[in-house]
Amino acid sequence: MDILNLVRETIRDIDEGQKTTSLLIQKCIRICGLTDDIFNLTFFKLSMRNHENKIETSNIREEFRTYYLNKGMKDEDIRKTYSLVLDLYIEVRTMYFGDETREENVLALSVTEIEDKIESISQSLDKNTIPDGLHPVDVYYSKKTKSEIDDILIDGIHQHKRILGKIRNNAYSYLIELEKKLLGNETLSTVEGAKIMNKNAFIIHGHNEAKWRELEKMLSEDFKLTPIVLGEQLDRGLSTLIDKFEYYAEQCSYAIALFTPDDLIDKNGTKYFQARPNVIYELGWFVARLGKRNVCLILQDNPDTIEMFSDFQGIIQKRFQHNVSEVYREIMLELRDVGMID
């Protein structure tokens, strides 16, 4: 898996909220290592360490110092830069207690310890019950005591969860910015160079197997390209369909979207046919990835016509009635124009 896919996978993990914060931070540490980002690497490493562990904290600080010394930075500047990491660490981990005094406390626990602490407090909250068989007077005072303890425990859970939330938000912001940077770098290098690097053409299709197989045969036999049909590719241990799509899509220099009338839409009494949602999504993905010039849209007309989204009006479109071969020459000219074929 390349860095961009790893970044996107981690962003999805945060969006879905199913992974623990400690697992997400471990993935961020891996990404920082791959991108040589020592500043964020240090922050995330500190997040995974109990700050009262002086040996581990000292080792992290020394790794930071050594890295920048090798880059030619002076000790004074290194200390200033490291203090910025610590400022971020303290800002994220500051807890406030008391409604009036707002006493501050910087939580030194590691992310894993914070998660364990939340679980421990939650268990204490569950166990804070009123015993059976008490005298009514004792029940009254027990309820009052229980309520006071519950408030303290619940506040503790909220405080610790708030810190995890701030750490996740920091990780999310870091990943979003890195994704933008990686996409910016690829715009000229990877994307523009892709059509020179390979002859892979991705076929985006819906339910009509006969039509996409006709297109697949045309690309492979007539134009000597390598057609990529997602359903025909190995899963390679990828966990989700979107991961599989992005894995194979990243390897393609050109994409052809085959819009067939698969879904009948009834909107305010007006009926029309529309391509499958996955076809629409994948077309948009490739337009963003490769640009309109390297994406071709083929539509099958039918008596009720197929609805075309205004966002896709600027994309090269070819229309046929019965067989894809009807637009054979048009496809050939477009492939030749972008350098996919001679």
C-alpha cells in the first residue's frame, strides 16, 4: 500500500470511529516515518508514551535533536522547535477541574493508558450501586452519595474522552493536510507521467456485462491495452471494496466509463434511466485523478434516454444504440490523442 492510500485509509478510520485512538496514532507514526516528518512523528510518539517515563521521553527528545543536527540546525533552534512540539502536547492534554477555579492539569498518561482509564472509570460507575435492604433513611443518603460519586466519575470520563478527541482531531488535521500535499505532488508527476508508464485502462461499468465485455475485448485485442475490470481482479487481502478500487485505479493511465440504463428513476412524476451509483462515483474519482482529457464517457441511448449529470457535461462523450463497436473509431481517436496507442 502506498503512502496516499495509507493516509486515506487512516482518514476513513477516523471518520468511521471504529478504531481506537491508540491504533490510529500508531498508523500516524508509520506515515510520519514514511514521509520523514520528524515534527509530527515526535508529537505522536510522545502521545504514545507516559510523559513521566523520563527515559522514553529523553530518548524521543534525543532522536529529535539528532535528526535536526544531521540537517545542520543549531542546538538553540532545535530547542525552540522541540518546545513547539511540547506546546502542542500540553495544549492537547490540558484538563480543567472545578466550575469556578478552573484548575488546570496536564495529563501525562499515554493514549493507551487514557483508553484504559476510561474503561476503568466506566466499570467503577457501573459498580456504584445502592445495596438492597437498606432502611429508607439510609437509602436517601446512599442515593445522595451515589449521585455525587456518579457526577465525579462521569466528569472524569468526559475529561479523558475530551483529550482523546483532541488527539484524534489533531491527527485528522495532519492527515488531511498531508493528503492535499500528496495529491498536489502527484498532479504533475504521477498523473501526467502515468500514460507514459503503462497501458492500463480502467473500465467503469454497471450491470450490463455484455457491453463491458465487448469494450474489454476491444481494448485488449484491437488496441493492445490492458483493460482493468474491478470484478476480475484479485482481492489481494484488501479489507473493503473502496480499498480494492483505489488500489487498481491508482495503476491506470486512462479510464472509460460505460453508462448503461441500469436504474429507473421516478422523480416528481418524471421517469428516466440512470447509471449505477458506483459508476457515477468512479467516474468522478477518475476525473479528479486523471483530468477530463484522460477519461472517456460512453453512453448507451435508449427510448427513454439516459440522464446525464451537468457536472459531467465537459467530459468526452460517445453515444451508441446497440453495440459499443458503434463508437469504435471515436474511442480509437481519443486513445491515440492522449498517447495510449500509436
